[in-house]
Amino acid sequence: MEDVLIALVGDLNPSVTAHQAIPKALERAATCVTPSVNWCWVATETISSSADLEPFDAFWCVPASPYKNMDGALTAIRYARENQRPFLGTCGGFQHAVVEYARNVMGLSEADHAESNPNASLLVVTPLTCSLKGKSGSVHFADHSRLARIYGTPAAVEAYHCSYGMNPNFEKMLLDSDMRVSARDEDGEARAIELSSHPFFVATLFQPERAALSDLNSPLVVAFVASVRQQE
């Protein structure tokens, strides 16, 4: 089997806890699936077109937004979605997956993120009622969702570090789309999404990679790495 290469799309900052955790999470996941998984950080400023993304087998859009180049992150998400490449988005990756889908699938070209453009006419990502920075909480998986199958349980406790999430008003517009909310918190707020027609396209507001800092495997990261192998 040939090695696979995962793009970690974001702006590497060694002081960001999630950026410390992601390589550890991938290393742990690889031991469960295969030893031949490689990854590299891809700064958003280096992405100008799909040609920059062709060398990669899968994409993880990582936390710590706003990104230096929002369009670069959105280009990577779109490339993964349209080319059926395994995609995982966590925290900022979740938020930008929502923006990308709104713009390029639903045709809402004005869709935007309140952190990057608070005066936009259509904010599909808005401030959370209560910040989730440094907090953990229960997430409940939708019946028959990919996340429910991955975790093998109806709920799990996950860690967060964010202040923005999906605009509840935008969720109402998703009823007839391919994007599904696959996890919610105790109050029913959207905490994960997935595309039903894609081989593996999952984005979570929580940060499953943080489990690796406690020497634990994340079922979601293991499933993501496994999906990369299945694409060969």
C-alpha cells in the first residue's frame, strides 16, 4: 500500500492546543489503522486554486480561525467536497464548512462568518449565546448518522474552544439539502454536520483531537484515517 498524505489546512501556531493535539491524534489513529499515514500543514495563504491541493488524499481543516486567508480554507473545503476526498473539519473547520456549503451549494454568495465579516448581510456563522472556550459538554448523535456509527453510542462528552457556531436560522434552510446536523448539545444546538452523499465529510464544532493529549484515541479521528485508506 502506498503512503497517503493528509493536508492539515490552517495556519500553524505551536501555542494553539489543538495544533499540538492533532499530530498526536493522527499518530494514535494510524496505529489503529495503518502505519503509513503522512500529513503536512498547509497554510491558508498558500492555497490559491485547486491545483495547490491535488497532491493530497484527504483534508483536515483545523481550529484557530480567523484564518489568514479565508478563501484558501474555503477552496480546500470545496475541493474535498467536490472531489470526494475524505474531509474532517473541527471548530473553525466546522464553521467554514458551513460557509462553503452555503455559498457554493445553496447559491448564497453573500453567506459569511461573523468573526471575519460581522457586517455581512447573511451570517450563517454567528456568536454562540455562551462561549465554549475551554469547556466540555455532552453531544448527542442523530439516529443513523455517520457519527452515531463511528462512536457506537448515542452520546459522548467532547471538548470545545470556540465562540462561534451555526446560525440557527440557517439550519432551517438545510431541510432539503444534503447537509445534515448529526450532533447536538443538551440544548439542541448544532454541534456537528455531515454530508450524506459524500464518502466521508464530517465537521464538528467540538475538538475530538484533544483526546490525544490524555493519551486516548478519538473514534472520529480513527474513522477519518480509516476513510483515507478506503479511498485508495
